[in-house]
Amino acid sequence: MRRHPRPRRLQGEADGAGFALAGILMGAVGIVATIGYLVLSVIFVLSVYVIAAMLDGGDMFPEEALAAAVLGAGL
């Protein structure tokens, strides 16, 4: 009895898995970059807030200093 040869795999058959993995990795990189951007913007706003409070000499209300920090940060 003759054994049947194994069917040959098509050339582009495994591309779907590679594209899926690339999409997952790109999504993960995007999520990490977004979180990093948000953390850096909060740090920048807080640093501008502290500088504005120090330059003002304590006469500014905290809400006004925070508004000045957000406007100064360009957010």
C-alpha cells in the first residue's frame, strides 16, 4: 500500500500569523507610548505648577496656579 505524500504548504499560508503578531506588538507599543506620554505630561504640568507657585511667592490660589501650569504647558 502506497503512502500519500504530505500536502505541500502554500507559500503565503503563514503570513497571517506574522501580521497578527505584528499587530499585537504595535498595539502594545502604542499603549505603552500613550501611558508614557500621559505620565510625562503630568510631570511637566506639576513642574510648571511648582515653578509658578515659587515665582508667585504664595499669593496665587492653587486653582489659579494649576490653570497657569496647564496653560503654560500648552495642554
